[in-house]
Amino acid sequence: MNNERARWTFFSNHAHVLFYLHSHPKDPLRRVASAVGITERAVQSIVADLEKSGYLRRTKVGRQNEYTIDGNAAPLRHPLEAHRSLDELLNWLQTTELVEGDLVEDLALENWTVGEHGSEV
């Protein structure tokens, strides 16, 4: 990846933390930070934001935390996506994962429509 492409991403750090915890709900925040590429303190702050907004629940299991995502707690925050739920986004992302080595793009795009503000999932 060249330096020009590495300067920005489509999703925020909040989204990256949420996506990671969706797939790895028992991982410690240190591992989340390493995977996302931000500090553990930044991950702690993001987790607190997501908990406060109702998207994420933290449960103590022994000495560890386990994270549960509530994808229907609230709509997505930006006005362009507010008509969609977090569950819809997470489900869409899951359909684009590799299945037996092949990307299942046709499943991910089957509900793709062009709306008033451009393309929508």
C-alpha cells in the first residue's frame, strides 16, 4: 500500500472497534487496539462511547470482559444512514467474508439499491 492510500479509511475507529468486537467478543482491549492500530486508551474511550450510546454491552466473566453488540439499540448516527440499523451493517459485512476461498459479492449486493442520497445497502 502506498503512503497516499494509507492516510485515510472508509470507516472510523469507532466502526473498526465495533467490527472487531463483533467477531472477537472475548478479546482483551489490548488485542483490539493492536488489531485496529490505535492505543488501548483510545479503544477504552471508544468502548465507553459505544456503551453510552447503547450499541455495546460489557459483561464481566471472571476476570475478563465479554462484549455484546446490540445492533437494534439505535439507528446509525449519520443522517444518511439513520434509516439503517447496526445489525443491517454487520449482516452486510458478514456476507462479504470469504466462503471457501471465494468472495460472495453477489449476496452482499443483492439488497443494494440506489436511494435519494446515492447508493444504499
